[in-house]
Amino acid sequence: MDYATRMGTFRKSDNERDAMVTELLQEFEELQLKYTEKCDDYNNEVESRRMWQTKARTTEVALTQQKQASGSNNFALAVIDGDGAIFQDFLLAQGKDGGADCAHHLHTELRNHLRAIYPDSNVADWSILVHVVLNVQGLGHKLQQCGIITNSNELVAFGRAFSLAQPLFSFIDVGGGKERADHKIREMLRLFLPNAQCKHVFFGPCHDKGYLPVLEPYRLDQTTAKRLTLIETTPAEPGFAQLGLQKIKLARIFRSEVLPPNKMNGNSSAFQAPAGAISPFQNRTNLGMNVNTASFVPSTPVTKHSSSPSPAPSADSGAGNTWAAVGKSGATSKTFDIATKKVPAKKYVLLNVHDERLDAALPDQDGGAIKRFDERKKLGNLCNNYHLTGKCNSGEDCDYQHGERLSPGERLVLKHKARQLMCPQKAWCVNADCFLGHHCRYGTSCTFDWCRFSDTHDRDLEPAKKVFADTTEEWLSSYLERYRRQ
């Protein structure tokens, strides 16, 4: 082989070597890049693993602390609607002492039920919270009417002792209006049931079917349903049995019957109120029976040895009801007037079924009377007491106008104006002569942002009964008929 051929062979071999070296260098660079990426991924995984390990340790510590905290502060809650779940008469009648005894008995009963429900748990370490939500003034007024307590303030003393006897017991006064108690009770249930430390809830609303929609979601949640027990006082509404929740009765503490009829001077009234606040009425035979008795007053002095016979009664004499005493001729004659005197109508106030006062509607005002009233008012504001009740205790020192009495039409205008002022006694005023307002006449339909009676917008405005000055009551036939139809 000549040199040229041999040189070509060498050059071809060199080219192949150069190509191989180039390929090796390129593959090395790619491999080095992949190696760098893998190293970075590895470092990231190491950092991530260390981060999660740190979080896991932190979470384990927090979980341990939470378990320790939840294990040491477990509690059970009892939420009771005090307007319907009424304590036993003998406890209420004792006032302060009864409140302390009631708290002790209730705490013991709830503790015993918890032991029965959770036999494997250390129930002795659980705290027991009790919230009794009610209208203290309204219930106290009703208990006084029923003769259970002698003064409505005794319920205040009962509640104060109830709260002091057990540090976690509360007697919560929400004032008048059914929705106030309902709203507070519903929110308590919503707050405490999801709480892991709240191991059990006793709920006392079985007299009021308005709570059924609140309990319905918990019926479907078996985990929550096991932690919920209903306290049945008066016979439960049918819907509560369908919930399938466990129920208990605390007969030593709560009344199993609705409140009895009102007792006045030791006598029970003829009727009980409809269910919800008062027990169903039983009969209507004496409803509205007012008997007027005649008065007998001598019309002339007694005449002895009258020389003429007594005149016969005349059809046109007086009121036509004058008699002459009969007697034998020559005997003593006496004359009596047995005319029946008209008995004035008894004054009364209207109450709804919750014993809250309602204002009777006033007649419409006359335009002419309004003008005359406005002219009179230009001299100064008129005295409500003087013109509406006939007397003013301030006398000449009164800052308002007295003077000439108002005409009936003008008095009606003043009544309308006085009705716009809130009575200090509010729903519990039973003074038939009170001319002030006791609630908003528009109720839930009121659209005034500045309404002085805004806290009465949820009041039931249907009259249920009359309460007279002597504290006797008379149920309205219209209300009883509607209740009977229901």
C-alpha cells in the first residue's frame, strides 16, 4: 500500500476517533446535568422530609396536649326552657332555700344519668353546666296568680340561690317574648354540641314543638344523637317521640303537669289556659256569668198608725219599681223602694295567652276635636292625669295645663297621644285606668326604625282573657272557640 493510501486510512481513523470523543463529551455533559438535577431533587426531598418530620413532631405534641386538655376539662350541659319546664311547687314555695335545694337535686340527678349513659368513663371528673332560660317577671307573675308563691319577687330569690348553690348553674332572665328564649336556647345548642369537651347535652324543650326543626338535623347524625338527651317534664309533644332521641324524666325536680288555674283568695278560677302557657280549658258553663243583685232602700220614713191606706203602685211612678208595703187596715204601713240600681261595668285589662297586657283599640279621632285640641295645646302641654283620670297629685305645682276639662272628643285625642308613651310596667301592668301604651300596635308589621316599643314587636297581639280589678279572670269566648276548633 502506498503512502497516500496509508495516510487516508490514518485520517479516516482520526476522524472516527474525533467523532467518538465528541459524542462521549456530549453524553458526559448530559449525564452531568441529569446528575445535578437528581442531586437537587434529593436535597429537596431531604428538606421536605425534615420539614414534615418537624411538623409531625409538632402535631403529635399538640395532639397530646389537646388530649390532656380535653381529658381534664370535660363537661356536660343542660339547657332548659324555664318558661315551660316548671320546677316543683314545693321547691318554688321555699324561695331562696328551695332554689339551693333544687340546684343540689338537679346536679345529683344529672350526675346519676351520666354514670348510667357512660359506665366506662370517669364521669365524676366531668363538670355539669346548667342554663335555665326564662322570663322571670312573667313566670313569677303567673306563679303568684296560681298561688304557688306569695310574691313574684320570690322567684328572683329562688333563681339567685339556684345560681349560687352550684357555680356552673345559671338562671338566665331574657324578659318577655317567646322568641327571646327560643333564640338563646337554639344558639346554645348550636355552640356546645360540636364541642369535643362537651361530652353530653341534656335538652329540656319537650313542651314546645317549635324546637322540633332544631333537633331534626341531629336525629340523622348518630354520633351527635348519642350525646343528646331530652328532659321530659310535661307530656312531650308527639313529634319528639319520632326523633328517636333518648328521654329522661326528673319527677323530683320538675312538674309533670301544666300550671294549675289561678288561685285568688284561696279559690281556683273556673278555667285553665290553653296549652303552651296554661293547661287546656275543661268547660265553659260559667263563662261570662255576671249576676246583678237588686238593692233595697227605704223610700220614705217608716209611718206608724197611718190614718190612710198605702197607695197602690203606679205604672208612672218613678222608675216603675216602687212598691207600697201591704198591711191590714189600721195596721202599721211601711214603704220600700226596691228599684234595681244599675251596677257600673267592671273595669278590666286585656291579656294574651302569655299573660302580657294588650291595649284595647281606641276609636278614631274626630277632625274637629283634633283642631280644638291643637288650639288648646298652643298654651302648653296638657296634663294627662288631670284630663284623663280626673285628678293630678301635683296640684298647682304641676308643670302641665289643667284648667277647663276637655270635651269627650278632645279627651280621645289626648288618649291617642298618651298611648304613644311606654308604661313603666310594660307587659305586666294590670291597672285598668292606665292610659299609657304597653306594646306596639303594629307588632311584627311595624316599619318604624325609631319605634319606642321595638322590644314588643314579637308579642302575641291576640286577646285571650280579661283581668278585672279584683284579680279575677274571664276567658274570651272568641279565643276559646278558636282554640277548641284547633
